[in-house]
Amino acid sequence: MDKKSKILILGAKGMLGQDLVKVLADFDLTSWDRPEIDIADEYQVNKKIIDLMPQIIMNCAAYTAVDDCETHKDLALRINNQAVGYLALAAKKIGAIIVHISTDYVFNGKNENGYVEDSQEFGPVNFYGESKLLGEKSLQNIYDKYYLVRTSWLYGQNNKNFVETMLSLGKEKKELSVVNDQFGKPTYTVDLAKQILYILNSNLPFGIYHATNETKEGGISWFEFAQKIFELAKLDTKVIPCTGQEFLRPAERPAYSALINTKLPKTRDWQEALKEYLDLRIKI
């Protein structure tokens, strides 16, 4: 990828978007979020993107409030599915490459070993996953110059995430119950941004890629994740394991959703990434 490449980042104020802006700072970069464009408005998408004529469109925008998706299905479909179709059509008109971010939640959650890129074990257990799977299909049906990058359990600066929730609760409570029967792979947005840059710089074949931090086979539980957060943050909060049935939420979560990366260089271990994030956060 040439340094003169014209890149558009959508969802630029989100966790991943902000890190992509930093990682891609040397390129001809345009960063848009909701004030600049409503990606669910087909007219806006066509006019603004065709006027800009980017060579690469990175779609980091999504409706990611998993529980809220159960009661705001129309909104989830507009942002996670219909908008992806509008972006794919606009990209096709101008011949731009599209990078689209998706999720482990598109899978059925039954495979203890995890899911490779070409796995067909779909069957989301919640509407967020369903809307994201529909978005994947819209992209694939409309256009072929795409990088569909699935990731999971994201955390990063300047936004709500599991790490920040645990740190906040850990300062308020001496004990916390955390689910121990749902497994996946945490991902630091800095590392995900670097993987996306690698894909583009390497001119890899178009298609599906999985990008997470590395864990043991099959992933770790939210309980293990929370334990490590408190250990590294030097908080004395006691973490008590519980089941998903004991901690019911509006949207069901998959039991197993580890993404297996068979196409990209391995990223660093999740514990190393988490330590860097926490160290940086404390300095700030």
C-alpha cells in the first residue's frame, strides 16, 4: 500500500477507529464519524464517498450494544446490515477496497475448539450477531474487493469495554461474580489496527481474516480475563466464578466463540497486550 493511498475511516471516534487513525497517520487519511456521515442513509453514503473518492474504505462503525440490539432490532439492521450494503455499493462504483469489521458472535457458540475463517458454523445466539452476519452476507453478495476482518472481546482507550467495567467495579466492590462458562479471545484495539495495516501493506488476497490476541486453545473465560485485570491493576477484588444462567442478560452470549487465525502472523499473547493497555492507562 502506497503512502499516498487515500483512506477513509468510518467510525473514527470509536475504540478501533481512534487507533487506526494513529496507525495510519502517514497516509492520506480522512476520518469520519456520525457528525460527518450517516452510513445508514444511502443518499449520503453515495454522495459523500463518491465525492471523496477514497481508494480504501474502512468500516469500523457498528451498533455494538449487544443487549440493546434485542429491543432495537430495526436500528441494528440499519447500521449492521443495510449500511454495509450501501458502503459496498459505493465502494464498487469507485473501485475502492473495503475493510469491514465483524465479530465472533456470527457463529453458533457450540464449537469448543473455536472457528477458522471459512467455518460455516453460523447460527448467532443473539440479534447483534444475527445483524452482523447479515452485514457480512450483504458485503459478500455485492462486492468482491473486500477484507472482512472478524475480531472479538475488544478493549481500547476512550470507550466502554469489559476492562474498564471491571476496573470501575473493582474500585467499588470487594467481591465480583464473573461468568466462567463463556470462552473467547480478548483483543487490544492497537494490535487489531496493526493487523489491518499488515493486511493492506502485504496486499493479501481479498477475503475473511481473523484477528485477535492469542490465548490458550479454545480461548479464556470472562472469569479468567477479570482475574488477570485485577492482578495486573493491583486491585484486591475477589472474583467469584458463576454461570451464564446465574447472570442472565437480555441477549444470550455464545458459550464458545474463539476465533482461530490461520492466515495472518500471530499477534502477541493477550496477557502482554492487557499489561501494556493497563500500564498506558495508569500513565494517562
